[in-house]
Amino acid sequence: MIISPKDLQPLIANGAIKEEDLKKCEAEAAQEEQDIGIFIVKKCGVTNDQLGEAVATSHKWKFKPTKGIAIDPAVLNLIPAVVAKSYKAVAFELDTSAKLLRIMTPDPENAEITAILGKKTGYAIETYYCPQIALEELLALYRSDLALTVKNLIDELKADPLKEANIISLVDAFMEYAYDNRASDIHIEPQKNRVIVRFRIDGIMHEVASYGKDLHEKIISRLKIMSRLRTDEHGAAQDGRFLFESGTIAFDVRISIVPVTDGENAVMRLLTDRYDDFGLENLGFSPENLAKVQRAIAKAYGMILAVGPTGSGKTTTLYAILQQLNKPEVHIMTIEDPVEYDMDHVQQIQANPKKDLTFANGLRSIVRQDPNVIMVGEIRDEETAGIAVSAAMTGHVLLSTLHANDAPTAFPRLMELHVEPFLVASALNLVVAVRLVRKICPHCKTEYRLSADEIALLNHEKKLLAHLLEYSKQTEIVQVPFYKGAGCAACGTTGYKGRIGIMEVLEVTDKLRPLITQKSSADVIAAQATKDGMVSLLGDGAAKVIRGETTLSEVIRTTST
């Protein structure tokens, strides 16, 4: 069902959104050719339940909030996952006395859904409205048990060892399960007596399955065939790439296979184009920090840097900026290693040192291609740094990443690469330091107070403690409410679902430029930037803890390194 502007009028009546903001959202959704329902949830601060209640009220449909909902797995599985995804319907409650099954669906008046599901389940069907965006979250409750899938496929292989289809099915199961669980990487790791399969989900490694060593060579061979690598090479590292397709999903996979003491170790990165989910507004920028980023983007030239350790979200941040800059009148070119995501209307170059296509050489060629915006995957050497700064000063917006612990450290880091201080001061407009923290699962989010032991530990984190008290507007930490996920089916019992950035945004102001030119230390630059309004990584993390977006332990984990 397509949501109309009329359906959203109850949102104004209940104060969920102002009329002028709703009209603005409607116009932006139409311009971006997005469903208005999904758009206002992602970008306008309206919750799934507020949207669902508004539409249900407008049509006089039954409605049940989905936030924190607990569904008995036995009830959920009355409608198999493949049927639920196909018909966009999830069972959430069973009234055995009335032989009535209650379902949620974005299309409650669809007679075909009730007829087919009634026939399949043997129950009368009662429909409740659920927005499409909320239904996607409910569908995540269908989590196939990979360990059980592996066991069943291995049992079939034992019965018919020559059945190659089971090896193919096993590898496909790894891919599909990883995709469904939003894993970024798959690790297949041979041990002495077995092989374990681990997924990196929200930045954390999880062991999900294991199998015997006798199958490992066949699985690695299957992966080599998919990646067009040499199947007869077992003593050297090989890198490849392949497209995985299954049903309606398709994504690129980058694979690295290296020989280790117990066999061949395979690591796969899933390149799923999910950066589309992350507009600048959804990355975790505070309104003040977002305004700084928007000012830097609006400038005709200059450098914007994202800094942090590997895996901290630097590339995601730059892609979100590129996504906003990507307009018909703007020519954008990138050189990356690797090209993480394909972007329409952007000319992307894959660096290839074997053919002398380095960041520096690629950047030198790009500036001859008349671009407005340039992205360089990383500034890691003097030559690249010099060309990048020169490009930023000659009419180009230049985006890149740099390995630095925080935003103020980016300035001495560039000078270590022999960029003159006055050039750094002139070229650099903005530095964004970022860390990724796991978000609390909205389905099992609970409030709690710190224990005496936790308070004792926090007393050793003086800066963090001060920030927590500042943002909570309390004088004693025992008075501050904290939040965590209790663990549920939606988050795989982890208490976390998804990630968000904690940000330190340093805008290069007129007061900072003289300090940069004078080669002032990072501490001096940080002090002035703080006076200019910069909030540290720790401070931004504390604010997100108080708002219940992440946990205290996540902020400590990601900022202590």
C-alpha cells in the first residue's frame, strides 16, 4: 500500500511532527523518489509506531506497536520465512480458543493474503496494519540457524559424498545468513581438528558454525572457482572477487585466501551497497556537527578529511558526503583501494600498484579530467599528500582519509608527510574523527542504574564522568538513567542492532589557521577548537549514552584505543 499525505494528517494532530515539517518531508521524498512513509521515519524523526498508528487511524485499521514486541517463535513460524517475505505478513499472536491468528502487514485489506495464509495455517486470519519499514525489522526475527543448516548439509554429504550440490548449498548458506544478519565479513578458519565459521556483525566477531576438516578443501575450492582463482595453488596468498546472487539479493564479495599452518584461511568482505541506508543525517552527527559538515560541503574548494583507525567508519562517512554532493551538475571522480561501493554518476578508479596506478598517479590523472569533487581512498605518503593539498587549493573539493587518533592530530600528521604548515592551514576546511559504536536494540531496550562496581570503575574515567553528568544535567551519577539491550530474537540475544558513529568534528576557523601555520601541537589546536565549539569523541559518545542510543561500555571500548 502506498501511503498518501492524507494518511499522515494524524501525525500533526498528535504532535509527532509539525505541519510545515511534514510538507517539507513530502517535497523532499517526492524529489528523491522515495516512499513518504520510509522517508519520514529515516529522516524526519517520526518513529515506526507513530507512522503505523497514524495510517491505521486514517483507514480505521487495527494496529499494534512493534517497538519492544516479543513474538513467540512457535507463533512466528506458523508462517514460514519464505512465505512471510513473499506476502509481507508476520504472525504475532495466536488465539487458540477462537482459532484466530493475528498478523501484521502493510496491506490489511488484501483478501488474497488472508485467504492464502488462512489456508496454509489452518486458522482464521485477523490483520493489523504495519508500515513496510517496520515489517522489514520484524522479518529479521526469522533467523535461520546456520549451525543447524550446516549440520543438515553435512549429514547429506555423508550419505552422498560426491554430491557437489551440497557444497554449493553450504557456501550459499554462509552468504545468505551473513547477508540476513548484516555481517560485514565472513571468516572461514581452519583449526587443528575442525574448521570454524565466524561473522563480523556490527564490528564484533561471532562464531556461527563449524565443520570437519574433511570438507574444508572442497569448500575452499568452491570459493576459488567462484572467484576465478587457481584451484591448484595452496601455498601462496590469492585475492579475488565475485558476485553472489540468490533470489532477490545480489552483492559483490571480496575474498582473500592465505595458507596457514592448518590449511587455507579465507576471509570475505561483503560489499552490499548498504551505504544507501546512511545519509549524513543518519550517521550520528549532532545538529551542530552536521551544520559544520554542511558548511564545508557548500564551499567551492578545500579538503575534508575523515580520520580514525581501520574499520572506524571513515569510508562510510565519505560516501555519505559524496552521496549528498552527487548531483547532475557536479563531476565526481574517485581513486580507491578497493572500490567499496558502486555509485551512479561517479567515475571510480580502482588503484592497482602492479600497473603503477597508485593513489598519487591516479590523483595526478584525475585532476586532468576536470572534476569538481575528488575522493582519494587514503593519504598515506608524501606524494599523495602533496598532490591532494594542491588539488584542494586549485578549485576542487577533495575528500580523503588519514590515520590519526583524533581530529586535532590530523594537522601534525600531514606535516609529518612534509606538507608545509601554511598549505595545511589554507587547504584544510574540516576534519571528522569517527568511531563506530553498536546501537542498543530497539526491541529489547531497557533502563537501568549503574551498580556500585560500575560507578567505582567510572570514577577512574574522570572526563567521561564529567561529560555524563553534563549531558544528563545531574550532580550524582547514581541519579543518571542508563540503557542497554536485554537480548532478544531480533538482535540475536546480543542486545545490539546496527551501529552509529560518535563524531569529533573540527572546523578550521580563522582562529585556528595561525596556530596551524605556527606548527602548534595537537593539544594546543584541540584547546582552541574546543573554544570554537568542537565536542570531543568522548563527549559525543557520552551524549549518545545519555540519549539511550548506545551503551557506556561501547563508548569506553571504542574511545580507549
